[in-house]
Amino acid sequence: MKFLAILKDSLREALDTKVFYVMVAFSLLVIVLVGSIGYHPVSVEEEAHRFADQATWFLTHFGEQHKMSAPQRWDIKDFEQTQPGAAPWQTGYRFALTIEFPDEEQAKQARKIQKLMRDGLQQQLRLQFYYLKNLKIADVEPQDAKEVRFLVTTEASEVSRMQDWPHYPVFLFSLPLRFWRMPVGSFVQFWESWLVNFFGAAIALLISTIITAFFIPNMLRKGTVDLLLVKPISRSVLLLYKYIGGLTFIFLNTVVVVVGIWLVLGLRTHMWGTGFLLSIFVLTFQFALYYAVSTLFAVFSRSPIVAILMTCLFWFVFAFVIGYGYHWVNPSRKWRDVREAQIEEGQEMPSEKIMPEKPFPDVVYTTADIIHFVTPHLKDLDTLTDKWVLEDVISPDSPQRKAAEKAYAGFRWTEAVSVTSLYIVILLAVSCWWFARKDY
């Protein structure tokens, strides 16, 4: 009962500021916006015409022919599916890609280098239609003396489900963004990992740090602390109860936004992975470290401003400088392997330049490993949460999944949670010791 009374008091402090309601309202707005987004499957025929139109536009404005009154024109003709009526990912495609020139002489000159044009086009189309299998281009006789004609053929896609086929989003039920094309699983990963676990989490943690920084200094005000200290409860327990009350504030906010986003994305995409829901506890755990720092400096100084500034400084040093620094240095050990996997899967063009095994000297990696080992693994927790989300929404056979698994191979939950928990325990222990011995 004592715990519930102190917890209720901490929550009332937050609710009285009305910030909790503002954060919930903002979370609901984000949930509605995400729920208003639909996902439409990409049409190969539309994409082929889009490729031809872009080539025509680019050559008209930037190519050698832009000075001519009638520059060359690219077009798609005789488009057909090898299995009519099948789902877009279950059929191959066949179509003619034509390049129409202003006069017969230019077309004749182009046909002399048609093989070189064909090889370049095949590479471009394979990148454009990376989701189709065995795309090939063959020379065919033109039906007009002013044109060059290629026959493009593909087999069915390697994907086996709708979620892995490229889609484009439609915002607010009516605004299509056809230039933004990804599998549905990648859209879900984007909203869950970037919108919520990155941007949303940063905002929520910052606001929660500011709001909860007042809890303990308010408790330590003259008069308030005198009333609390005469109660039959130890100072350490009192401080820990107040600390848990602050954690409850961020936990409730996180539950609202994460569960809401999870529901609307599930209804929209029929993808119900549970990894994203587990981020509720990861975000609360991360805030537990920040709030432990805030608690320590609140007990030392009895000033919410000092607690906020020191927590933000801790956040900047350990999450941004050390966290992002290590996550930039460490994956470079595998850059070559990841890039070779991307080239193998057709995501990148091969290059004559050979990447080194490790771009930095060994001393850089050794120093980074030591600093990373003895500091809180805040960025590791973000990375491992992203891995949860990735495993939920991306197919195991996807190049994106394979490349990410290589990049994430060195991160472990046991290490990240253990080291970060040790910092929380030490910070709270010092806070309780100081609070117990301080004469108020």
C-alpha cells in the first residue's frame, strides 16, 4: 500500500502537468496518420513505362539530343504476362523496349552499337526490376526504320508472398507516392524501426526526462521531505518507489503508441509480428538508465535543471558519441562481405575497386571494443530491437535480411542488458547511499 501511494503521487505529478495527455494525443495523431496509409502492389507494366518515360525525359533535357527539335523517344510495346491472370509475383513478363530516333540515319548508327546498348540496358533493368528473376534482353528486328528494338523477358519473381512484392504507399487514403516503392514488410519495418523506435523514442525519452526530472527534487523540497521522512519507511525504499513511479510514466506512454501503431499496421498489412511489441520493455529499460542518472543528480543537487542537463549530457555522450561511433566502426569489419552479398543479389553494381578487409587500423577496432565493453550498450539495444522487427517482417531469403544478419551478428542481448543493468544498479546504489546519509 505504501508503494501504491507513492506511485500514485508520482503519476499525479505527471498528470497534473497535462504533458501526459498531450503526449497521448500526439501518439493518437501519429497512429491515425499511419493507419490512413494504404499499400498498393507495383505493376510491372506501369514500372516499365515509367522507366521508358524517365529515359526519354532525361535524354530530352540532359542528353546530346536535347538541342534537337525531335530527340529520341523510348517506349514499351507488346507487353504481356507469361501466365495471364496470375498474381504479379507468380508470372514472368515479356515486352519490347523501343528507341525511336528523329531520322533513319541516327537509328542506323545506333544499331551498329546495339550490343553495347543492350548490355548497359540489361544492367539498368535488372536494378530497376530487382524483384524479377532472370531478366534478359535480346536484339530483335525493328518494325520501323527509325527505331531500335529490344525484347525483354523475365521469369517469375523469387518472392512467395504478397508482403515481399514491391508496393507504393497511398497517404490519407488518396495521395499515391508511386516513386516510393518497397515490399510491404520494408514499409512496416520503416514505421516501426524509424518512426517509433528512433524518432518517436527520442522525442518520448527527451520529454519524459524533462518531466520526471522534477519528481525527486519536488520530493526533496523543505516541508515535503520532512513529512515523508517521518514515515516508517527507509529512505532507500522511498527513493526507489519514487524512481519506479517515474518509470511508469514512460511505460504508459510507450504502451499507447506502440500498441496503437502495431494494431493499425497489422490491420493494413496483415503482418502481426510480436517483435515490435517487445520494444515497449526495451524503451522502458533504456529510460531506466537515463532516469537513474537523473535520480543521482537530483539527489546530489536537489535541482531539476541540473538533473535534466546531466541526463542529456549522459545521453549525448553514451548514446550518440560512443553508441553511434561504435556502430559506425564495428560494421566496417564486415563492409566487404555485406557489399559482396548485395552485388551477388543484384542490389549493387560490381566495381573494379576492391574493398579492403578492414578500412581502419587494428588499434581503432581494439580501442572501440574496449570503450564499448565498459560503457552502457544503449545503441546495441536499438540495434537488437531493429533485428526483432526485421525478423518479423522481412523474408529470410531477402537480400536485405541476409545483409542485416551479417551486420547484426556481433550484438548480443545478454551482454547489452547485463552491462546496462550494472550501470543502473550502481547509479541507484550511489543515489540511495547519498539520500540515506544526507541531513535534510
